[in-house]
Amino acid sequence: MKNAKYGILAPISSLPSKEGIGTLGEEAYRFIDFLSLSGASVWQGLPLNPTNFGDSPYQSCSSDALNYYFIDLELLKKDGLLSGEEISSAPLKDSERRVNYGKLFIHKIALLRKAFSRFKGGEEFEAFKRQGGFSDFATFMALKSAHGHRAWTEWEDYRDFDESKVEAFAAENKEEISFWQFTQYIFLKQWKALKEYANAHGVSVMGDIPLYVAYDSVEVWKYGDKLFKTDKNRSLTALAGCPPDAFTEDGQLWGNPVYDWEKLKGSGYKWWRERIEKSFGLFDILRIDHFRGFDRYWEVPAGDKTARFGSWQDGPKEELFKGFEDYKIIAEDLGIIDDGVRRLMKNVGYHGMKVLIFAFDGNPENEHKPSNFTENFVCYTGTHDNMPLKQHIEDLSEDARETYYKDILSECALADVEADVSSPEEATKSVIRLAFASKASTVIIPMSDILALGGEARMNLPSTVSEKNWSWRFTKDDFKKQTGESLYRLAEKTDRLN
């Protein structure tokens, strides 16, 4: 397994901190130290975009803006922009285990505004603004603030993008727009330092970009039918989703705008290609979510209440990725996989994904079984959309669990891996060992599986809106030295050391 490696999936939001959400500060550096101690060479997160309705990073108001909630306040204190008392007196922290986005919206933004009021700017910040400085995002957020944070569809005079009106608004609201640019400037400053630290410690950072954007986003508001299937009023004519299957008889109706790929093709897919290039300015490796949608995607007529009556439509296929063949891209190729997706994956040459939580169903031909792997895959025990493996096993029926355990034992025997299925926790450890011993070029383990946690650590339940989604956090006591040393020994044994 030449250049085999492993990493840990841990979103920034899930890191420990005193600020109610993980940040780019001290605990992020401590986590990189833990990765290095563990022999891990990859840190995978979730999208860094600001969250929107439902707190999902996959439903952002901007495809390229960065989540200001992750800005570390203690680092702003070091910059002389906040006092310790201001930080400690803000009621940001609800619990160690959950993010309270409502409190962040009120109190963290207030502290960022206070920091901005003391920010001197200077030539570097002015140059940042002159070079673009996320001006579309900043103007969009300023308009949101002026309209009580309502969606752009409720902005009355500004609902329809009009360049002259927006320029007049910007001239009258320079300070507010500068504030939102400040959030991006500070994020990038803190992120650059953190990523440099990670790289210096042998850790590559894997980012994640969603296929779709939210309807309430600057892209739909400003570009409308230049990018998406909308009418002249920017009302959607089609919605994104996925078709009915054995688990959901009505399919999943995500509700995102779908791209008008014919129009994008006319520009040489400029918007998408620039998005990928920008992402590699932030990350060493990039995971693209719902990659199968570039081959064909499920389109639902606007107004439908379920995805049942959608239809498959062609995406841009490999044409969009010409010139990106050698980029370090992971294609999330899960879901309904057909010959078209397989052909696309072969033509672009990206690594696909195999997920062990799906592997042990008694089917010897199951493509997620390690014994069926080839090397051009990244192996996960689970993803952010899955129940933690331990809880998944606990939730199985007695018969299904017996099959699951038999398959684990069989796969362990084939791979010459220590097997123990005496409990769901021990079975989880056995599956992790199987992942490390597999032919996969890279193995990624969610932090919740490394800790063998239960359902309380689930990151997201797809197609639901809940305070439990996107809010799970672990504490600094969770990444103990002995855990790191145990992972190091496993990585050493399986030739996956940093």
C-alpha cells in the first residue's frame, strides 16, 4: 500500500472551546497535536461556509464565504480587539456537548462587531477589500441585516437584484459591508496560521464543498437564472432531491436550486471551476459532496411536496473537470450508483468512497466489504450523515446484528485482523482495525467512532431540521494521550503512519 495514510473526521464546530462552538484557536492547535501523536496525516472537516436555515453547512447563504462563528475570540483579544472580561461575560456556552446557534447569532456577532469597532484596518485590509474581499457576500449580509435577517425573497425594493440600487445601498452602508468583510479577513488570517501549523506537523487538511447552494443565498439572489433553473423573478422552477428507494418511498426533497448546466456550459463552467480553484487556496485535499450529481441528478418540479415524481437529468459529466485530473479530489460517490457514475469516476480518476457501516449485510458481493476493495478508494467507517457505528449496531434487530457480526468476523479472518464482537463497542473497534488493514489508499474515521460513542454523537439526520443536527461536540478530555498512542500503534502496524 504505497503512500497509504489515515485521518480523522472532526468538524471545526465539534472541537472543544469556551465559546460555545469549536474555533480556530487553542483547541484546534491541540487537536492537530493529537492528530500528529496519533500518526494521522489527514484532518477532514465539513464545509466552512456560514450556516443558514437548519444550521447546516450544506445550506449556506454563500458558496465561498467562511463561517464567522469559527473566529477565535481569544486570538482577537491577543490582537487587542476584545478584553477578557468581554469574552467571559458573554453567554455563549450552553453546554460542552452541543452548539447553541441561537446564542451565537446574538452574542458572538455582537462581540465581533465590538472587535470591528476597534479594528484599525490598515493597508492590508484595504488591499483585501480592493481585491474583492467577499464583497458580494458582505453586501448580501448587510442587506439581510437591514431587512431583519429575512430571506432575500422578502426584501421588497431589493428582492430583484438591481445593480444601481445595490450600489446606492453600498455607498450608504459602507461600515456595515466592511464589518462583514472584516469577518472574512480575520477568518482567513486565523485559518492560514492554523493550516500552516497542521502542514508543519505532517497533517494535510481536507475540505468539503456541497454540490448545491441554498435558495436564500447570494448566488441565487444576484445571479438567478444565469446559474440556476429559475424564472425571470428568480422563483425556482425545479428542486434538488433524490429518488425513492428502499428506505424512503417518497425520496428526499432537499429543496435546493438545481443548476442550469446548459447555461453554465456556455461559460466553460467558469463559476464551478473558479469555485474548485478557490477551495484549493484553503485546503490540501477536497471532498466534493454528491458527486454523482455531475453525471445525472434528480430534478423535482417546483411545488411538489415530495421527490417521488422527479426525473433524472444530465449533468456536465467529466467535461467540467478537464484540467483538474491531477488535483487531490475525493468524490462522494454514494447513493444510487449506475454505469454513468462509474464511467465518470473512471474518466476523472478521483478516489471514491466506501463506507463500512453499510458493509456487513451478509451479501458477499457488497461493494463496501473490505475484501471487495480496490485501492482507488477512501474508506470510512461512517460519514456525517450516519449514526455512529456503535449505535448503529445497537439499533439492529437481533437477526441483523447476528449477520453483521458474522460478516465482521469473516472479514477480519480474511484480513488477518484481530476480531472481537463481544459488544457493539468492541465490534466498532474491530471495524476500525478492518478499515486500517484494507486496500483503501486513505482511511478516515469520524471522531465519534474513534470514541465509540452512541446516538448522542450523531452529526446529522438527513432530511430533518433539528437542534440535534450539526451541534454535537466533543470535549478536550476525549482526545486522550492513550487514544492517540493506540491509533499510532494501529497505523504503524498497517503501514499508515504520518
